Amino acid sequence: MKRIVTQVLSFILLAILLPHTLLAKEDPHDLLAKSFQQGDIWTQGPVKLVAKVSLPKPDGTSVEVEYTVSWAGPDKWRAEWTAQGLQQIAILNSGKLSFVTNQPSPLLWAMMFESALAGVDAGNPAGPYTVAPPLDWQKAKLDTSKQKINGAEARCMAFGQPVQTLCVDPAAAHLLSSDVEFTTFEYSDYAAAGNNSYPQTVKISFNKQQLSSAKLTVTRGTPFADALFAPPEKSTTVDFPSCADVDKSFTAPHLNKLVPPKMPEAAKKAKKYGVVWVLANVGKDGSVTKATVLGGDPDLTGPASDAVQQYKYSPYMRCGQAVEFQKLLVVEFAPPQQGPPEIGVNPK
């Protein structure tokens, strides 16, 4: 009898404890933090990342482009795109960001791929990103849901304006997908990268239509020659403050004012709907100083640019200083009360 009473008391005690331990749901902010830490390879150098990026051509074939990152530390890195007829280089060295390209206009798909990589670690400011400022997620209200992705019961968290949804495998803390403005980044084939793990496959889709895919490799430990980080000839150089603990000394920019575009009457009558890709240059005070159209119907590009120029962000702070940044945006012109727009663009 005494034994039975002891067992009953044990079960009661276990039932009391379970809601606070095993049955307790993990806070979604904690899960995102684990995922971003898992994918953060910019914590101890040197690190070399090489991506073989496959891009579709109009004739149905594809072209291979190589993206190489040589990361010596948060204040010294080089990111380079190379292919036949293409060279584009960005170098950060001691607070100076230098950029040079032989292309006549910004490369939309290069920016999209950089944004895909930044999604793995929430745009860690220590990383080699030029058009992907950190995500403002720490204090955001997170709406959670579940989704089956590649056989995993992913937990998805949505936040921000426009809404961005990140889906994480809670068992491995691996980011599986990131969705924002009809664009989807998918991550798979995680492999060890030092004490962390990093995806070896990245896919980019727009409105469920795959645009590009990439195979990645990450290696550590090989030092880089200082000459690799010298500013290239004819490059443009701007101040871009960095410090040893930049990943802890920053404030992510937040979109405070979003202005919807005005649909032109002629385009409305012709039922021209779709999206326009715009690259916004944002000043130190958070105002958009320049809006560059990268793709879209010519009848919609003017209103899209006009709308973006009225956007307002909170300042992006790095190492105690406000800095300029760039942000790739998608401006939607959707039919009334209808679903997502057709891709309807011809990106450069």
C-alpha cells in the first residue's frame, strides 16, 4: 500500500512539473535565435565561402556564376562575383567599403542571392552583406504556425511589414525557408562549418517559380593575403563603420512608413498588374535618397519609384554610428481582391 501511495504521489509531482518543462512551448524568439546562431559562420575567421550559382537564360538553358567570399574578420572581407564577361567586387577594410563592377546597372539576381545568404543569420552585421541590413526581429510580435517542409515539422514565424515568414526545423534549429514579398528562399543539405552548420543548397523562387539555385561550400582556417583586401582600381569607396563586436553593437533598421503606389489609370484600364523591383538607397536618417528600378512593366515603374522614395526607416546603427544602407524592395500592383500577381517582370 505504501508503495502504491508513493507511486501516485510521484505521478502527481510529474504532472505538476511537466507543464513547466517538457510540455512548455519554446518561445519563438528563442527558436529564431538558435537558428540564427546555428547559421552564423561569421564569428571566427578566416572563412571562405564559395557558391556555384545557376541562373536561367531565356532560351531555357542556364549559366553558371561563381560567388566567393573571403572573410578575415568583421572589419575585413571581400565578396566577388565572377563569370565570363562579369566581375563585381565589394571589399570592407578598416571601416571603408569599396565597390566596383563592370555591369551597367545593378544585378538583381546577385542582390537576391546575397539576401538569401543573409536570411540564414538574420543579416548579421559582421557578415559580408551590402544590400541586406539586419532583420528587425528581436522585439517584433511573432505570429506562429506549423508547416511540413522536406519531411520536417517546421515551425514558422511571421513578423514585420511587409510580412516576412521564417520556417525553422525545431529539432536541428536549421532555417528551412524564408518568404517575403512573393520571394522564397529555401535552404537544405546542412553540413558542419566549424562549430556551426550551414546549408549547401540554396534555391530562390518568385511566386513559386524558381529563378536560381546554388551549391555552397564553406572552409575555415586558411589565412588570406592582405593584398586581397586592397581597394580595386576605379572603385567607389564609402565609410562603413566596423568594430570587433559589430554583431552586438548595432540597431537594425525598421520600416516606419510604407506608401502604397498609385495605379496609373492607363495601366488599370489595360489590366496591367504585377510587381516592380526597386533598389532603395537609404540615408543615415532613414529617408530614401534614391530609388533605382531593376525590373517591371514600364507603365508601373514610375509610380513604384515614386512610392519607394516616400518610405521612411528608422536609422541603421553600426558601432555607435548611423550608416547608409541599401534595401531590395518589391512593389506590388495587384488586381482588386485577387491573389498574388503573376511574375510579370523582366529583371535586368
